Amino acid sequence: MSVSPLSPLVSASLARASGDPDWLAAARAAGLERYAKGGLPSRAEHLWRYTDPVRLVPGSAPSDPETRFGDLPPDFADGTFERASAYAIARDGVLLRAAVDPLIAHLGFLVEDLRAAAASRRALVEPRLFALRDTCDGAGGRFDDLAAALFTGGTFVHVPRGVTLDRPVRIAHRVGGGFAASRSLVVAEAQCTATVVIDLSSAAETDAGTLHETIEIHVGRGAELRVVFVQRLGDRATHAPVVRSRVERDGVLDTVTVALGGGLVKSLQTVELAEPGARANALGIVFADGRRHLDHHTFLDHAAPSTSSDLDYRAAVAGRSRSSFTGRLRIPAAGARSSAHQSNRNLVLADTARADAIPELEILTNDVSCSHAVATSPIDEEQLHFAMTRGLSPADARKLIVLGFFEPALEKIPPGMLADGVREVLERKLGAAS
């Protein structure tokens, strides 16, 4: 299967590389070469059983990024940094501005443009950027290579060894109606503690843009990192995120994924538990309405002994939408004495909606503790009846049940206007679906 015409992509890659250090320009060229040689993945591959990769191929080179962000999120107007350790805004993959709380700037943690950091902080960036491309069998590598070749920018977050951030790093990213590619790098050094919140939205509800992005996350020994992804794109947007993570000895990675928008979303999240004692907890909520097609794939690889993971993804589908979830879990012989648990629950709110769920377990040693659970059903009639006997209307009862269904993930979003905004979006969508 052929890929999109390469001439404009080659020109775009060369243009992007013109301001990069030599090592980054070479990495871009290698990514474009792999993309050109490899062709598109086959629908026979499990990763692509629900989404045709042709739909993700850009029809043109990336648009020039917009330099205006627009109105700031309300809680970003916080001169006291009461709710965040740092704020950053990005447009079409490019970091426009970032501000760190001046009272803790001496701790040395960084929120910077990735391309600028690649030049000025090479020792921090080069060993880690692109380093996770082949983990978890290189899943999603084709479009990861495309983002490597064409990314216009991204955010570099670095938390030094032993630093504890008691407030999250907040990143707001808006995309417009063209094709954009971005890449970000999050590094949590040994014994640090931090939370990073990434809020992705469309500049306008009618924008029909396409965003290919890769986020690489490195969790050092004994570090604790929580990353919250909130996606609120418009109905016509296409989003193809690849999130790759590596967790070292006794490190902990908590991820919370909230997918509420986009017309077509193909998401891949991989985690390599690379050393003993590494832990990963993944929560996800998906709400699909209208004609949305939201496809999420996770891959947790217990590459070392005595590692643990816990995954809980929940979806609700309404209208004529479709949500697909594939959760792959691998424990090789080297992963003995590991613990892994996976759960996927789906609520079907309309007869015309569809939810697919496939757990995939590859366990190559007996010395493990593993479980998996999948459930797909409409709202329980007994729950609905119980709520209505307490005076709620049918619509309010359904809304209450679905919000309670999502609460385990919602409560992990740091409190404030973003968390309130997510609940408001859910309530509005549930009201329309009733």
C-alpha cells in the first residue's frame, strides 16, 4: 500500500530541519526514509483492525503554524501560580509561551520549546528523543516516523532529580484546520514527583484539521509522574497520537486519558516497564456521540521482573458513533513475579452506537498474577429505576449514572476549571444524547 506523495513531505522535512542541530536534522531524515520505505500498515495487524490507516495519511505538507493562540483558558490568567507550577500554550504543535512559577524556578525544572532545547540542552534531549521508537515491538512506528520527520515543534518538560512539584504543569494546545505534526518530551528524573496536564482543543469547532503527534515519557528510578491528557477537539478533526513511555526501577507512571472529541481518533499508548519495581496505572474515559470514530489501543510490556500494571478504560457511546478499545498486555519469561490487571467497560446509550473491546494477553511465564475483564451493555434498568424513584427525571437519571461510571478517572484530573470544564462537556453531551 502506497503512502502519500513524498515530494511535498520531503520539502517540508528539509524546511523544518533547516533550523535544527545536525543530530536532529539527521533524525528527521531517518524518520522520513523509514516512512517512505515502509508503506502503510496492513489492516490485518491488530493495531489497525478498526481503523483504516489510509484515513490518517496527510494530503499535503504541514501548514505553517498559526502564531496566535486566541483567548487563554480562564484559569491561565493566574499571576500568582496558585493552581500550577508552570503554564504553557501551544498552537499547531509549536510552543508559543511558557511561564514557570518564579518562586520555584530555582529548582531547575524546565518547560521549553523542544526544538530550542534540542540545540541548547543537547545532553538532556538527544539521549531520550526518539529513544522509545522501537519499544513494545515498534507499534505505530509508521506514523511515529511521520511525526519525527515533520514536527513543527513541541514541548520539553524536564523535572530534575529529587524535585517535588506540588502543583501541575499545565499545557494548553490548540490546533486549526490544516495538517500539523508535533512532538513532545517529558522527563522525570530519579526520585522526583510531578503532574503534567495536557489540554488539546480545536481553535474553532468547525476546523477540520489533522494532528499527528508523538509524546515520549521517561520516568526515572523512584520517580512518580502523573500525566493527564484531555482531548476536546471539534467534530471534524482527525487526531493520531502516539504516547510512548518507559519506567525505570521503582518508578510510577499514572496516566489519565479523557477523549471527548474529534471526528476520527486513532490513539496508541505504550508503556515499557523496563526495570524491577516499575509500576504503571492507566485510566481512560471515552465519550463518543454523533458519528465519531474513536479507536484506542494500549500496550503494556512487563519487560522486567516484579513489575505491576493496572488499566481501567471506560467508554460511553451515543448517536451513530463507534468506540474501539484494544488492550494488549505482555509478560515475557523475563517478567516473572509481575502483576497485571486490565479492565474495559462500555455503556451503549443508543441502538445505533457501537462499542468494540478486545483484550490481548501474552503471558509467557506462570509466576504472575493477571486478570482481565470486558463488559459492554446499556444502562442497567435497575439503576435507572432506583434513581428515578428518588425523584430524578429519566434524562437526569441517565446523566447521573454515566457521570458516576466515569468518576474514577474524572477525580484524577487536578481540581479547577479544567476538571469543571470536562464535567460540563460531558453533561452537555449527555443532555443532547438523552
